[in-house]
Amino acid sequence: MRRVGYRAAKRVMDVVLAGCSLIAVSPLLALAALAVKLESPGPALFGHERVGRGGRRFTTWKLRTMVHGAAEGASEVTAGGDPRVTRVGRLLRALKLDELPQLWNVLRGEMSLVGPRPEVPRYVALFAEQYRELLMVRPGITDPASIAFRHEAELVAGCADPEREYVDHILPEKLRLSSEYVSQASLGKDLRILLRTIWYVLVR
């Protein structure tokens, strides 16, 4: 019963905070989208398929940070210094502004503000057993794994095979942290994760 109450309260928090945040950052989003369009041809937004709660697939939205078409048939892992990333894209990634359109995913009920980060179908298939529990909840914009691996691009930058490094070492640790979060989730913990995320993005 407590879990049902938590999920209901979490959804109310998601809708209120995501809605207010979208209104507050809409001028910033418009400026960022304009900068993306002015630097390179193509749409300002980039949609990518992810696996959500119950194994349902959905499209996550981000501000485009790479040259148009760069992600087609390429690795899902982006290392630091990747030439596909534009100058504006590097700034957006550093400040995590490219993630802001996912507030719309939160309002639609596809994501939560806090929860395990959604992954692409093929990585979920590789770790099907570990994802069994994680796919029982809405994926999130941030979680403990997102904070711990906030410099992920730099971690894989010096690797001969960034994707292999991600699959063999980084993703398993992310899954462990996400599983730990799911087993201990509460509104208080969610608020602390949100505040820590804001602290690391804006202050540190």
C-alpha cells in the first residue's frame, strides 16, 4: 500500500515540477534550439528509441548535439572529443541542457524526473535479467547512476573500443546503482537526487 501511495505522489510531483520547469526554461530552450539550427542544418530536436516501463518502447527527445544524421548506424556511446558533436552541442552537453526536452516525456507519463535512465533496446536485451526489475518503474531523467557517471564521455575517451568499455564495465555498474535506487526509492530520496543533480550541473 505504501508503494502505491509513493507512486501516486511521485507522479503528482513529476507533473507539477516538470510542468513548472518547462514554463520556466522555455525561453532558454528556444534560444538553445535556435543556436542548434544556426550552427548546422537539420532539426533542433533529436528523437531516439528507448525502452520504458513494462518494456514498452518510446521516443526520448533531446536537443540535437551532433551533426544531422551522425547517429544513424553509429555507436550508441559518445566519447569525449567525438568529432560528430558540434560546438553548440558540446556546450549543451556540458550543461545538460540537451536533456531538457525530456521534461515533455515526463508530462506524457513515459518518464519520471528521477528513475533509472532508459536504454536502447539492444542493451536492454543484453542485460535482460538485470532490467527485469528496472522496467517495472518509469525511467528517469536522472538517478544515482547518472550522477556517478556524469563524466562518462571522458571515461571512455581514451579507450580503443568505447562501446565495449561501456557494455563490459560502465553499464553493469549503472545497473547495480539503478537497482539499488529502485529497492530504496522514496520521495525524500528522489528530492535529494534532484538537488544533487542541480548542484553538480549548475555549481560544480
